[in-house]
Amino acid sequence: GVGHGRSMGRPLFAFVGGFLIVNSFLLELIFPDFTFAARLSAALGAIALALPIVATAIRDLIEGRVYMNELVALAILAAFTSGNFQTAGIIAFFLLITIIIESHTASGAQRSIEDLIRLTPHATHRLKPDGSEEEVEVASLALNDVISVRPGENFPIDGTILSGESAVNQASITGESMPEDKAPGDEVYAGTMNISGSLQVRVTRLGKDTTLGKVQEMIRSAERNKTAIVRIIDRYAAYYTPLILMLAVVTWWLTGGNMDRVIALLVISCPCAVVLATPTTIVAAVAAAARLGVLIKNISHLELAGRIRTVVFDKTGTLTEGRLSVARLTPFGDVQQAELLRLAIALERYSNH
């Protein structure tokens, strides 16, 4: 909830601040006499745009890291101190757009996780020692508990079948569209669907330890991963930022305290294009893959994907759409095809198959 609130807040800051900066330019152009109004609009716009960036920079420093954000925050503050509000606003606007784009990548991964979480039910039927069933929250289950899973229900945990036989759709875990027949002793996974029979299952893994839980953690780690080029930028930022600050001090000293020159140096040294380009391409790639149902485990693999020449699939099941249909009817003995079809439909009418 907190992350979502913050991601909603940033575009609002960017929109309001950007509007006020543009407004200040328009006031200067249309009403040259209204200098104060133009400066006030630019100042308010720059403050709205700078707040999220300065907050991010301070958080980085508290965590002991130095990235491009610190450099940009300094350029913005330097522009502020000398009254160049429009300059401060423009720098802040472009960096804020970068931050919004990066957080959008993260929220895309978050949405994928939410879709996966929906695959596991919140409640299930636990078997008491006397053989009767009670409805309980999945969170209250313990290892070795026995639960009953009816046809059409999803498994809430990883477990081993104790009794019953059924076909299970494991597409959410294996990608295999054909249901797999399960019998006592076989394993079942959280988030997969029990199709045909009623099963009693002993709990072997819960929550984050389940196969589905591991998939969710994989997506979260993809969100935290960075491509090789971004890692290079971050590594180079740790040296680049202090170097620029040293140059800024030298410039200030050589020009006899001329802040305009210092701001010019800080603004020029902000590698906005480099900072903006990489997250933009990553977002485009991750979003395109997600739309096609591909979850990317590690973003750095995207760079390798450009060099792929051959893809080998291990089985045809992976390449099907998952919608099963009757391919052929073969009557036995004297039964006519039409009669066989009528009987099949009569049987299937009250089934969830």
C-alpha cells in the first residue's frame, strides 16, 4: 500500500510542478511586467518537483550510497540558492520522470505477483482427528495437517496426496496445458487446480516455501535486479559525483564565489540522458514481456536475449494454448457415432470437466 501511494504521489508532483514551470515561462512571454508572478510560479513548481528527488537523495545518503540523485539534488539546491528557479525546475522535472519510470517497472512486477497470489485460496477444509471437516484460514495451517480439496478448487499449499485420485491442471507452475493424473503418494503444488476428484492432502510446504512462493520471490528479485549497464552507471556514479563536487569547489574558488558558474557546472554534469535512457528501455521490455505472459526472472538476461539464435523446446505441451477439445470419436461394437456423442454430452452436462 505504501509503495502504491508513493508511486501515485510522484506523477502528481511531476504534473503540478511541470505545469507551474511552463506557466512561469508563459507569464514572462505574455506579461513581461509580471516578473514577481513568473518567479513565484517557477519557485513553487521547482519546490514541487524537487521534494521527491531531495527525499530520495537523502534516503540514499542515510543508506550509505551515492548515486546520480545526489548530484541532481545538489544542482537543484544550487540553482535554488541563486534564484534560478526555472533551471532548478527543469532539471528536477526530467529526473522525476526517470524515477517514475523506474518505479513503474517495479509496480509491473508487483502486479504479476498479485496475479500469482490470487491463485491460492484464503480458506480451506482441514480434517479433524475424528474425520470431520472444519473450514480454516490457510494461514493457520501447520505442516503435516491433512486438508480436503474438492474438484474445481485450487491447492492452497504444496502437499502429498493421502487418498483419492484426480486430474490436476499444473499450467501455472509447469506451463504444461495437459492435466496430469495424480494418485496417493504424488505431490501437488500451491496455485494448481484440482479438476476431477476429491483429494485428501498432507501439508508438506507452506507460504513462501511453496513452489508458487518461490516464483513470487523470483519476480521480486527481478524487480531489484539491474542490467549490467545500469550497474556500471551506479558504480561510476560513486566516483563521478565526488569528482564533480571537487570541480565545483575549484570553480567557485577560481571565479571568486560566482555561483552561476558553479550551477552551470553542476547542471552540465548531470547525465540525464544516460540516467533516463536505461530505465525507459527496461520498462518497455518488461512490460512487453508481461503482456505476452512472460515473467522475467533477471533483468540482466534481457541483454543476453539479443544474442539468442536458437530456441529449443523440450515438449510440444509447452507450445499449446491450454484449451482442450475432442479430436476424434471412436465407437465400440454396434454403437453409432451419434448415439455415443449423445451419451457423452449427457454425462458431461453435470460435470465441471
